[in-house]
Amino acid sequence: MNIEYLRNFVKLAKYKSFSELARDLPISQSTLSHQTSQLERYFFGDDSDIVLINRSTKKFEITEAGTVFLDHAQRIIDLFDACVKELSKFSDFRYENIIISASTTPGSQILPRDIAEYRDNNPNVSFKVKINNSRKSIENIVKNLADFAGIGGFLKYSKDDFDFIKIGEDELKFICSPNHKLLKNTNGLVEFTDLIKFPFVWREKGSGMRNAFKRQFPDYKRLKIKLEMNDNDSIISAVSESNYISIMSEMMAVNAEKAGLIKIIEIRGSPQIVKRDLFFIKSKNKVLSELKNGFWEYIKKKYKKY
């Protein structure tokens, strides 16, 4: 019996969809279905009508046998991982893959230098960083598709459901094209009543940036919201040569301004628009391998000032 078949069955139970899980894994939907069939044959035989997942209905449904199996599968996985961790003590060589799902600001502005430093001292560690928004990154932790996540907010989730480390603080700034009409005779200090005359583009639902903006800046409702985009580079491109305005992490906005792509603008009477914390998270009380725990402790020590 393949341990990965068990892992994928547990993930299926969380996703409640073959197609959605297949999109997040490097295997096809048919392969996932085949793995489930193999598990059913292993436990019930080729001629049995007993199934773990009822495929005869449009709605994803785990059977009674599947529910029993799910509980045991998770315990087998936990025991297997604990065994691997114990046996690794007897090996001179250990190799580890660490998967991080991160929103744009932690994933592109903060964590890369930490990853590089840790990798230099631990050459037998390989990192894979997936850039997603905060909601997707948290979902990847919940669904066990990533070891860690870098996020700009917990959104609908509770902090208490995760172990977390604060890794930074970030302000959001309004941005526009370097040639925007708003900049004429203003030196970058504009009235909000003038700013809302122009179209606004922001991030997609699930973005920590968008969530913080809505919570802390109620006047966002007065903006002419015309577009939403799922990454900051696209927003910079959209703003740089148009009359659109947007909101962006100060960390990214400063770099884009230095490159001459955008201009940061301040609202008269509102020197601070939005301030948010950035976090590095993992599943609550998740048992980590030695190298993964080493990276977690490395991040915790490096950002203890927060």
C-alpha cells in the first residue's frame, strides 16, 4: 500500500473534490480516482461493492466505510512520519523539501533572503515557494499542501488555529502613474475628493492587502472600483501608463517608484492609510522534521523583535 495514496485520500476528504485537488497537485484527476480505487481493492477485494467515496452522485460524499478509513489513514500517516523522523537519526544524510505558500509581500520581499541564508547553511534542504494570496496560502496549510505560509492577514480564519510568527509590519500606500493628473502642482499630496474622481484597480478577493484595506479604510466605498487583478505586477503595469490609481504595499511601491514605474501619493490629512502585520504560519502543533523545525526556529529567532 502506497503511503501517498493515503495522503491524497486525506486531502480529498478536505477538498471534497477530485478536480480541485488535482489542480493543486502534480497529478491528474483520473490518477486520483485510480488511487482511491486501488485502496478500495486493497481493503475490500476486486469483486466488492464497498467504496470509500460515493462516485454515483454529483455531490462529493464519503461513505461510512470511508469515514472509518479516514480516521485510520490519518493515524497511519502520522505514525509513518514519526517513524521517518526517528529513523533519520541513524542516517548520515538527510534531504528535505520545504514547501512554502506565501502572499506577494512576504513571498517576494521578506522570505527570499531568509530562505537563501538558511539554504546556505543547510545545503541538503530544497525550498519550493508558491506565490498565492493570503486566503489560498492559509488553505494550503489547512489542506496540508504546504509546510509553512507567509500571509498578510488571517482573513476569516482565527489566529488560534495556527502557530504563527510575526515577521514584519507593512503600510499600504496609494499609487498612480508618474504622469498622472493628480500630481500636477501637488507634489504627491492630494485631496481624497480629487483622488476618487479617477478609476481604481485593486487585488482580488482573498488578498490580505484588500482585506486590510476594507477593514481599516471605510472610505474605500467612495472609490471608483473598476478592475481587480490577482498580482501586484499586473497592477503596477495597469497603473503606470493610465489614469488608474491603486493601493499597494509600501515595500513594493517604493521599489516600483525607484524604477520610475509609479508614484506614491499621500492623502492630505491621512498620513497613514492602512497598517498591517505580516505572519509566518504553520498548522497548530504540527510535528516537524528536524530540518523543517530548524527553519521554523530560525525564523522565530530572526524576528523575535516583533
